[in-house]
Amino acid sequence: MHEKKGSAMVMLAIAFLGFAICIAGAIGVSRRLVVSSECECFGRVWSKAILSEYDVYLLEDYSIMAYFGNDSDVSRKVNDYLEYSSKNKLDEKIRGANADLTGYELGIPGNFRKALKLGFATSATDELINGRGRTYRNLDSLGGYEEEGRVINNKVVLDTLPSGGSGGCVSADTLTQNAKSIGDESGVKNSILGGGAEILLIERSMDNHVSKADEKDHFFVNEWEYIIKGSNDDEVNYRACRKRLFVARNALNLVALYKDEAKVEAIMSVAEAITPGPLGLATQILIAEAWAALETEEDLDDLYSDRRVPVIKTPTQWKTSLTSVISSKEFEKELDDESKELLSEKKDEISEIGKGLQTVTQFKDGLNYDEYLMIMILAMNENTRLLRIMDLVQINMKYRYYRDFNLMEYYTGTRFTIDEGIRSHVFEEAYK
């Protein structure tokens, strides 16, 4: 009997021991499940906490959401969150967190483009296209380019620009052809809508020689011109765009001139009067080119005064007279001695030839300076255009807020791993 009781006690003890082991195991598993669940929940919250530290100036000025940081900073923040949230929780030890932000740098063109698309909602686009204000700046009121253009000479600043000084520019021929195809103001607006978020950013946040987008400080006066030319010298960008505008408008004016039968007849009559014979053809060409150039100078004056200039002018939209051409010293210098004498002798006769031709002082139709430049911007290589936009964002952020601002130090998403010992939890979140 004693032996049977002893055996029962042993078996009962074994059973209780097994039961205790099972309970301890269940408690251990439960601990890990709870900690794992906490890591999952808190990790998602902490991801959003990191993203919530976006730069306010970057958002206000350029509608871009990105935060400043690096791997070690984000790792430190998450570990601080871990220490606060997990301390004394079931005596479970979590080894820590490590961040890896590779691939989320705002300085990567693809990320920058995504950030812009996120920043420009439909409402902002509608507001912009329907006339969100740009202000005429009137830089040329004293004649010519009066402001001293700024130049970036700091090698570190230049070397860290996203474009890296990459070349590429739109030719005057491209402007000529695209202006013909786009045609008018509504054509430009439709092209802007189809040009992507970066085009809307240019319209909304960047200045050019004739108009400004806002009252904020901009390092360059000619930001649209920088996008087209890409020089670190502000005035070089201005001059380059002015030259392209002149060449393009001159070509378009020649087209309009030769389409006007009355003007062509007047040119032939004047050429025959001052250069009789076969050489008269060369004089015709000279007169036509001089007339188109004079008209182009008037066009540029209009554009820089924020007025409109039609792409291809009708006869009633021509502003200069034939008399003004043949009486100019520049034209006379191009003639040989015999033609100069005949021009002087037949001055009154020649003046009568152009009197019947109509001229106009101003017109409402056509494109303004912004629209001509936008045609060039739309014709650019998309990658080059985007990189130069990124340049301007970085330059202005340095100029306005942070001297050491660099797009590569700002991030559009976060990624970190929490190691709880047995398993790791990976969290990845980006702005949406």
C-alpha cells in the first residue's frame, strides 16, 4: 500500500511539473507574441512620426513633403521611442532598431518628381491655370537689363547641384517650330496641363525676367531662363534667352512678311529703284531681312513690357514701316556706293512706295513673354529640365533658410528594422 501511494505521488508530481512547464512555456510564448504585436503596432506609429517631421519651408514654398535626416538620426529616434514604450514590459529585451533610408533621397530625380506630383492636387492645378497671379516686374523700364545678375562661384555649391552642370539647351529653331504648332494662349495652357507637375511648379513658384511668382526672395532673377540655359551666371541666362527669342521671332516675321503680297511688292519696287538689274534680288533679300529684324526689335520691346506678340502676324498686325527700314543707317551701310546714291536721289519716290501699307501700334492677340519661354521649357529634355528645377529649389532653400541645404539630405520616406531577438520587424513608409 505504501509503495502504491508513493508511486501515485511521484506520478502526480510529474504531472504537476509537466503542467507547470506548459504554463511557463505558454507564458513565454505569450510574452513574445505581445512584444511582437507591440513592435508591429508601435513601428507603424513611429514610421508616421518620422514622416511628420517634414520641412515646413519646403512644403510652403514648393509643395514638397520631405524631412531632414540620415540613417543614424532615424535609428536614434526609433531607439528612443523603443526605450520609452517598451521599458519594463514583461521583462522582454529588444535589441534595438536600425534605419536604412537608401533610395528615399529627395535628390534622386524620380523621388523629386513623385514629391511634386503628390504636392500638386487638382484644385491647385485649376487655380493655377485659371489665372493664379503672376506680377509684372518691369525690370527694363530704364532700357536694357539694369539689374546686376548674380553669379554662383562657390565650387562646393556648384558641385552639389543636382544637375552637376549638365549641358543642353533649346535652340531658336525649336522655339520657332513649336510656337507655330502651339499657336495661341489656349494652346500654351493645354501644353502646361500636359507637361507634368514640374511645369506647374515653374509657373507657380519661379520667377523670370518679366514676371514674378511671389514676394519671396529668389537668388536668381531669371529662373525660367536658368532652366533653359543652365548657366551659373544670371545675366548669361537672360542674354541667351533674349537671343533665342530674337532669332525665333525674326524667322517668324520673315514668314509673315513673305506671305503679305503687298509688302513683297513694295520690297521689289524699292529694290528695283536703288539696285536695277540682276543685283536687285540681293537687295530685296537685304530689305526683307532688315525689315523683319526691325519688326523683331519692336516685338521684343513688347514682350519685355508684358505685351503680346502673335506667332505669325497678319498684314494688319505689322508694326513697322518700310520707310523706317530704308531710312536707317544700318540698312544704308549694307548697300554699295551706287545703290546709296540712287537711294539718296530717289528718296521721295521710295518713301511713297510704303505709304499705303498698314501698321498698328499694339494688339491683344498672341503670346506674352512667359508663354514664349514656356514653349522653350516644354521642348526641353525632361531629365535636364527636372534637374535644373531641382537646382533652383536647392539654391533658393540655401538662400532663404539653410546655408547648407542639400536635397540629398532630405527624404521622402523611411525604412527601419526593429530586432526583438528571435525575429526582426521591417517597417517602410513613404508620403502618400
